[in-house]
Amino acid sequence: MENLINKIKERLHLSSEAEAFLYSISNEKELVKGDVVIRPGQVVKKTYFVISGCLRSYCIDTNGKEHTLLFAIKDWWISDYMAIHSEDISTLTIECLTDSKVIEFNAKELDEIHTRFPEFESYQRQNLERHVVNLQMRILNQLQLSAAERYDLFLEKYSDIEKQIRNFHVASFLGITQESLSRIRVERAKK
Amino acid sequence: MENLINKIKERLHLSSEAEAFLYSISNEKELVKGDVVIRPGQVVKKTYFVISGCLRSYCIDTNGKEHTLLFAIKDWWISDYMAIHSEDISTLTIECLTDSKVIEFNAKELDEIHTRFPEFESYQRQNLERHVVNLQMRILNQLQLSAAERYDLFLEKYSDIEKQIRNFHVASFLGITQESLSRIRVERAKK
């Protein structure tokens, strides 16, 4: 929990009351590789802050093919925010790719922090502004970059986990086949 | 300007002071088809709320090919938020696809609304949460849907402007060639 508290304190004066509230609604969990924390079709109540390890969110298309939305590593949040926001059931699966430590929150309880401690409004708005920019970058990169260039960006961003996760996870994040990914890796190894 | 004020009032009690502030920093403009409001390489200071018409933001890759990030129609905002947020120069072009009416704001002045009128924090956080969800949906759709399915979604979302904008704009938004788009349209016309 200290990780999250320290991360918040980098940009916000955290009152002892707000800190106590965060502790009171948090639930630290140790997860094992393969654990699934959210399944398609369920009501989504939880959101997760990653202390260590790696979780993945993905959907499965009508042909049974997986498409990865996110790899969440240290200091990232992960949930099915589409489901939470629309108050609909989940379309995503969220699974642990490695043994992981997370802090679990009830998303509604966590949302209350904005009314109880309004200083979180500005903090969270700025987080979301940065998140919007990152998502716009990913959309543009998906449109304009070659698969090899997108793989290079992936390596920059996820250098710590690249060796721990499987080829088809990376391919499903980049939107390419495993064969294409293998070709790119062979090319990169030659350089 | 009434459009924007009414849109805000749907979800927020807008004080007369905040309304006056918004008026004081706004600049209504009539733009003509072909006008370019942001060019690559420039410092980005402005953000635009669309009253009528359609603006497009796009980037140009190293091969000179255009990739469309957004079509902004009535009640949408458009700018190069990646540049504004990183305080870097623009990588996007923003042009008018049709004669348009917009409200131009200086992005920094508009941002001041959060400190002057803190009730805007929660309003804007919720806007951004919705925006994040929409961008995540677009990423998943780009990964999991066929070009024809993405075209159908485009038609749903942009039914008002589809006939006014050119084939290569739509193709560059969907991430497909104009030839593929033509084939999809022929197939759709047969149904």
C-alpha cells in the first residue's frame, strides 16, 4: 500500500484522513500466475493497483481470438472501465501473467474519495488527461507505424516483462500474428 | 456559445461568474472548408469546441500517408492534446472538412476554470472518464473488428457527415485503403 500512497504524495498533499480512508477501503492481495480476477459477463465492482508482477486485460472475438487491451505492471491500474462506466457486464478478461501483488478496491468506494476529499478531483483529472494522451498516441501508432516499429515501442515500455510473457500475448497486443512477431524478432536479433 | 453553455448546464449548476468567465475567454469563429487551424511543428495554444460543421485531426507518416485521429462534429472538442500536454510542438494537422462554426479558447486560459471554479473539476473528470472509455473501445475495435464492421460503427457515429467527407478521409480513419473501403461500400449497397 505504501507504493500507492507514495505515488499519490508525489503530486498531492495527502491528509492523514484521506490516507486513512484509502487504507480502510484497500485490500492487498497476492495473486498467482494464471489467476483470473475479472471474467466476461460478470458485474465489475473491483479495480486493481499493481504493486508487482503483470496483469493483462483482453477480449475474445467471435472467432475465439484474443486481443490485448493492456498489460498492467508496477504502479498501473487495471479493471474493465468500459463495464464500470456503462454499468454493464464485463467484456474483458483480466488475468495474472506472473505471480503478482495488487491492491484491490471496490471501484464505487474508491470513487467516493472525490466527494470526501475534493483535492483528489484535480489529481485524478490530471491523471486522466495524461491517460487520454497515451491512448490517442496508441491509436495513432496503431494506424501509422509498422508492426516492427510498434514492437520497438512495446520493448521500450515493457522491457521488464517482455521475457516473462508469451509470444501470443505480445502479438495480440500489437495486432499482428505470432508468425509476424517471430519474423520481427529474428530481424531484430540480426542487427 | 449558447450550445456550449447549455451542454455544461445539463450536468452542472453554472454560476453567473463562471458563465461570464467562459464568455470572456471565448472567441466564436466561422471557418471555411479547407481552413487549417493547427499545423505540424507549431506551438499549440488553442482548443476548439465545434458548434457546426466538421474538423479533422490527422498525422502524416514518413511515407506521406495521412492517418485520421478524429472527426470533430457538433458539440465535440478538438486540438492536439498530445502537444498541449507534453508542451511540445504539434504532430497533428487540424483542418476544416466543411464550413464550420467553432468556439476558440486558449487552452491555458480554459484550464484556469478548474482553479477559479472548482465545481468544474468533477465535471471535467467525468468527461475524461467517458473519453478514456471511448478511446479504449476504439483500440479494441481496431484490434478485433473487421474493416466492414468498423465501417458500420463509423456510419452509426458519423451518419450526419458521411456524405460530406471524402473517401480517403474515412479510409484513413478506419486504417484501410480506399480500395478496401470501396469494396465494403459496394457490398453494403447490395444488402
